[in-house]
Amino acid sequence: MNRRKFLRNSSLTGLSLTALAATGCGTGSGSHANDTTGTAPATATVPTEFTLNEATIDVLQQKMQQGIYTSRSITGLYLKRIDQVDKAGPGLHAVIEVNPDALSIADQLDSERKAGKVRGPLHGIPVLVKDNIDTGDKMMTTAGSLALVGNKAAQDAFIIAQLRKAGAVVLGKTNLSEWANFRSTRSTSGWSSRGRQTKSPYILDRNPSGSSAGSGSAAAANLCTVAIGTETDGSVVSPSSVNGLVGIKPTVGLLSRNGIIPISATQDTAGPMARTVRDAAILLGALTGVDEKDPVTKGSAGRVPADYTKFLDARSLQGKRIGYEKSYLKGHEGVVALYNAAIDILKGQGAVVVEVELMKDISPLGKDEFVVLQYEFKDGLNKYLGRTAAGLPKSLADVIAFNKQHADTAMPYFQQETLETSQALGGLDSKEYKAALRRSTGARGIIDRMMKEHQLDAICSPTNGIACCIDLINGDYDTGFSFSSPAAMAGYPHITVPMGVVHGLPVGFSFIAGAYSEPILLGLAYCFEQATMKRIAPAFLPDVLM
């Protein structure tokens, strides 16, 4: 959940964005030397030389095939990297828990390889998974909340079962904005009461964005090969953008939500986060499948290609008509300069670009979207918690009560007003809910009409602004750009790819289109990526000061 978007598009808070934007990083923004939240600036040397730095799935498969590496050796290197960079060193706090069985799983996959069985491109590849996705193993699933400590799922989420079937090693769980950033209107993205504050590996006092902050920070810092996040509105594409990653928010229904702690049945989806478009495409393909426990996936039947990588053509932009969002030609000069350069790249690759104004029609729907999310959060969370083990919260009301009873550790910086306003609402038969749902999902018609009117293949924009400072006292602040809402409210796919950096901080470039247009968007993103190659590895700088 991109909380900054709601600050801009709805009446959730009276905070002055101008005042918050003036807040600097450092001790005034919550980065205290003795702070147990993990926001203290690092002084330890970061290991810049790492054997697997920026390694892709294809490279690792080649190395395993040649006998240079095994899945066990690769997994061991990532586990050591997590110890050096995440737990010690700069203390990214991106990984909330490592899988105690990771090495034994890798051994099993190595045995299969020796016997001549290779399941596919993910065979033996370590993957980190966001801590709101069930894994039926020794790890917990807590959404970052102390209220759910001890919650061990009886079985894998559907997408995790698919991941294991593909031969991946589930390396561990990543930290996130608690309850996927659906707890408070003054929250700090990347902070959870269980996992503390996740940091940006680019500049350590900057926010890696939420809610898939840990997945974004970890994949960027080479703590894994690829990672999985989840999105309701912005939570895959925003942390991907600010962490220099490729992120895919798929069509709602392409991936099952069964076994994922929910916010919204209308908008929720998991999605890949990777350092290259090809790796993201490989991971996306492994996670798909029709799941009888998530009826919305029935819509994907017959619409899922066997291999998404076949659409990765470096000439994909040739002859395509791309709409570019006009309103984002103004704003931070660094982002605008990257945006103009990106538009020129589209033209240089043979695309026809058309000026459009999508956000002026989408932004007013933000208030209705938030109403929908509150109703659906209460309904979905109560159903999920109703299946947890004895001694754990069984309802949203129980979570609220737990937080009040443990306020010093559960709510040291911000409160739980979003949980409370959700709890106060009725059921999904409410007239208010149905009316808000009708209006917010009207985003589909807005996008469809615009694409038809201009005969577009996709619409592009900066994904979001430059990473804000970590500010546990005031919370997140607006950085001027956010393009997550159109595709999120419509349930349409959205892919972000690195566009460049401003003062050492990455900014992403987005493509969106209609339902199940992932093949088209992957082709466009791949062509843009190959023409620009703007992904850079993080430097773990303490701050932006020269």
C-alpha cells in the first residue's frame, strides 16, 4: 500500500505535505544512534565485493550446469550475505526471518540435478518471500505484526506451492510495512513492530518504500536472486522503483491470493521483484495457475502463456503507440529530466508517443478506493485470522486489542487508526461499500476509453518520486509522483523498469495496459531496459550529503 498516495488523493489526514517535505533525514527524522528500530546510520564497512553480485537466473543456471556452483553453495553465499549486510553491516532489516531448511532444500535440488532432473529455470534458485505470504514450513507469517508472532501456516500459499514445484529455494521472509501499510495514516513505510525499520541500500537514511520494502531492499542489495512482493496499490511497483528494480503488478486474477494475508479482494495480488526484466518474467511464469480456492483466477484460464520470456524482444517498441502522462512533465526537476529522456528513448526505439492526461480522471477516485479497501480488509482479515491456531488473534478486533495492550512495542511511533476505522464499518452488503466499489473500479473504463480513443498499446509515466527520508516521528511524505493507482483500481497489469537515478536514488518508469496484457508490457519494458540499462547496484551510502 502506497500511503503517500492516500495523503494526496483522500481526506485521511490534516498533515501539511509541504511541512513534512521540509523534514530532513538524520537525527531529526528518527535516525537515532541508539534507536532499536534499526534506523541508526551504519558505520560498519559494507562488503562491496560479492561473488553473486547482480547475478541473474540464467547466469546461476549456467554456473550450476558447469559444476562451478551448486544450489547449496549459492544458497550459502546468500545466507552469508544476509548475515553481513542485513543483520550486521548497514543493518538493512530487509529479511525478517531466514528459512532454517534452506540448505537442506538446496541439497535435495542438487541431488535431483545430479540425477538428471532439472525442473526449469528456477531450479535451485534462492527466492525471498514477503512476510504476509503463507509458507507451510518452520517460518512464521506475521505481516510484520507482533500480534501474529507464532503464526505458522499449515500449508503453503498457492503461489509458494507453485514456486516450490518450479524448484526454487525459499530462502526466507522479508520485512514489510506492518499490515502491508494498512495500519495508520501516519505510518512510516518499511517499519513493522516485528521487523523494525527497513532501509534503502542506496542511501541508508532513505525509505525503501512500502509495503514490500523488504523484498525491494533485499533484491536490490543482492540478498537473493529474485523476490516476491504483494500489492494493493503501489506496494510492488513503488519499492521496485526506488530500489532500482523491475517490478510486476500482474492482472488481478493471474496469481492466486489464497494463503496471503489480505487487504482487498478487488485489488490484491502478489508480484515479482527482480533486477532484470527477464528474471521478473521467469518468476512471473512460475507463480501463475488457476486455483479453485481463489475463484478470480478462473479468468486467467487459457490466457497464460507457457513462457513469458518469449515476449522479450529488444524491438518491441517499434511501431507501438504509447501514451505518456502529461501531468508528470512538471515536478522535481531531476525526475522530470529522466522522464523527458525516457520519452525520447521511446521515440528512438520507433514508438509513436501521444500526450494523455489519465491522472486527472483517476485521482478523484482515491476516496472511494479507500472506502472499498477498509470494508474488504475487515472482511478478508477476519476470514484469514479465523483459520489461525489457538492463542492467536481471531479477528481484526483482537488485533486492535492486542496492539492497545502492547502499545509500547506495537505502536511506539504511530497508531492504528486505519485498523480502527475498518473495524467500525459494516459488511460487504453495505450500500456505501457497493457504491464506492462501483466508482473505484470505474478506473477500468477510464483506461479502456483512453486507450481506445488514442489507439494505444500502453500508457507510461514515472512510477513515483525519489525515495523520501525515513521519518518515524512524522511518517512518510509526498514526493510528487505516484502512478500506481490507475492499474491498481482497475486490476490491470503494471510493470516498472529502472529509468535512472537522481542524487544516487533510483527512479522507475512505468508501463500499464488492459487486463492480461503482461506479454505486451514485458516486451515494452525489455526493449526500454535494453536500450537504457539504467539499473545500478547500491552503494550503501550513509546519507545524500556530498
